[in-house]
Amino acid sequence: MEYSLPGFVGAFVGVVIGVINYGVVISLVEARLRKLDRSNTPVEREEFEHKLSLMRRIVLGIDVVAFSMVGYWFGRAIGG
């Protein structure tokens, strides 16, 4: 498999877009989830925070992988 410079530039741009998307999506989703939080005890609150942290990591991973793949493909399609 041959790698191309335009593909890598596209992947880099895709990662940047993915990180921006992550910031927007996480801020909206986390704000909504915090409004719905019904934790009564410190243990429940800790579990809620742990789940939010896990969600942040999963969304970041998916965003970076998906957007870099699309960026690489787009860079190859346009730049060769």
C-alpha cells in the first residue's frame, strides 16, 4: 500500500477537525447530562463522574479515528 503526502495532510486536517468537533459535542452532551444528574450520595456522584470521563475518552477516540480516516481519504482523492 502506497502512502501519499496529500493523504497525510488530509488526515492531519481531519484530526484537527475531530478535536474541534470533540470540544463542541462534549460541551453540549456533558452540560445536558449534568442537568439530568440525580446523584444523591458521594458514591453515586463519583460513579457519574467516572462515566462522564469514560464517555469523553470514547468520543475523543472515535472522533480522531473517524475524522482522520475521512481526511486521509479526502486528501488522497483531491491531491492524488
